[in-house]
Amino acid sequence: MNKQKGNGYSIPFRLRFKAWWEGMDPAALIKKKGEPQKPEDIEVDAEEEGEATAWPEHRVEFLTRLWGGEEMEEVVLPGGTGYTLTLAKPLGLNETKSVLDLCAGLGGGTRELSKQFDLWIEGMESDAELAALANDLSIKHGMEKRAPIESFDPDTLKLREKRYDAIMIRESLFAFQNKKMILEQCFGALKPLGHLLVTDFVLKKADSLDNKVVDIWKESHPAKPYPWTMAEYKRAALDLSMNLHIHEDRTDEYRQLVLAGWSDYVGKLAKSDLNRDVVNQLMAEAQDWLRLVRALESGELRYMRLHATRGRETI
């Protein structure tokens, strides 16, 4: 599996993966079993239909190694827990604050915030299966009270009024139709002077969905995304009379996080790692992330960071 031989060629998997990632046609480079083979091909099995779960153990293990590094941090998004802590810097967190993480994922970042700032934090995740796995890990680590994680329905989200000093939402709103309602719920759930931190994939302009690579990303994504423009996010915050402190394009930073994660993972693969299951999982995930990276590189899809605060109460 590590090398394909033929016609005098012997090409290590890392080089074939790098060539594929950097622009060779995936359809030409990835082959299914039984098809005529070229020496540069990366052979993967056809997808099995009827997978009972979106989060089988082998996928969770793969993603925690990809984004969590050798420490296997319990995260499924780029940057590991360190990036979560970086994003949280403007929020003024300490042991007196109550916090909501509205995109908890596997909960690694949520639990790390609790540890670093001695917080009682609530995690919520729209993927019910992932939320259950995340809460099991909080229980495993003895953090079921300090960092519980539950699922929520983005179409019916109801948050308690003035409960939180800070709310974080990482790269998830793009997949929800009811962004305005969710932001209104978050605003209502913030205490006076409470912080809202949002990162998301956004369109450069309204017709950016017409861009070919953006359309490929959208149509291949399981949620069939509904991204806003940066301007729409700004208008939503201002319509809620929030104080807007940060509203910026951080695409280059995010792209580097993605590329660094993949480079580190593939660069440290040993020959013994490259069984068929690993390569199948790697290529399936890589295809999804490559579509996102290409959309970001087109300039028509961007990565935004927004930080706003609720104003003081008036009489």
C-alpha cells in the first residue's frame, strides 16, 4: 500500500498524496479496485452503502490524530485546543464566568476552556451522535458537571435569558438555515456586556455561490450549506444593537491551520500505518477538506471571525 510499482516507477504514498492534493485531477488519481492501474494511483475501496453511523470509532480516531496531533486531542476541527484558546482570548474568561460553546464537536476545546479558566461551561452540538460521544468523554474525564455536552436542534433552539457571559460558535452556522433566529437566541441568552464569538465560512458576495469550486463544496457537503456574506453577519449584529469589536477575514490563517494539520499527519505516516482502512478513511476525509480549501483559495468563500458584545441595560 505504501508504494505502487509498474513501468519502472516506485512512488511513495506521501508523494502521491501530495501530488493529488496540489492539483492533479482526483478522478484520475484515485482509483477503485478492479480498474486499470497507473503507477501514481492511490487505490481506495468503493464507499460502503448503509453505514450505520457517521462517527464510527475509526473515523473519530483518524480525526483526533489529524487535528489533535500526537496528543490525540479530542477535537474534530483544525487547530486543536490551542486554536480554541486563541479564539477565546478576547472574551475575558475567568472562574466567575458562565460560558456556552455552541459548536462543541467532540468536546476537547470545551473541556480545555474549563480547565484553563476554571470554568463551569456548557457545550452544545447539533450532531446528536457527536454530542453523545462528547458527553461520554466529559464523563470519562470526570467533567460531566463542569463541561456537560448535549445536542440541540438548530431549528428549535431555545436558550435561557441572560444566562451566559460568553457564547462561542465555531464553523457551524453556515450549515443552518435559521442563522438569524440562532443569533437572536444567543443575544437574548447573553448577560449585559456578554461576549459573542463567531467563526464561520462566508461568501465574498451574494453571487459567490455561482463560482464552480464553491458550488462543488456546497453540493458535496452533507448539510448543503446556506452561507451568509460577511456583510449579512455585520448587519445581523448591528440589528441586535450589539457592539461590534472584530469583524474580519481570517481566511489565510484558517487555510494554514488546515494545511498544517494535513502536512503533519501525512508526513508522520509510517509504512506500517498504511493499511487499506487507514488509506480509505484518509482519502475520504481529504476529499472533503480539499473541496473546502479550493473554495477558500478561489476568494469567493472566506473564513470570518466576529466578536461582539451585548450593551448595558438601559432604564
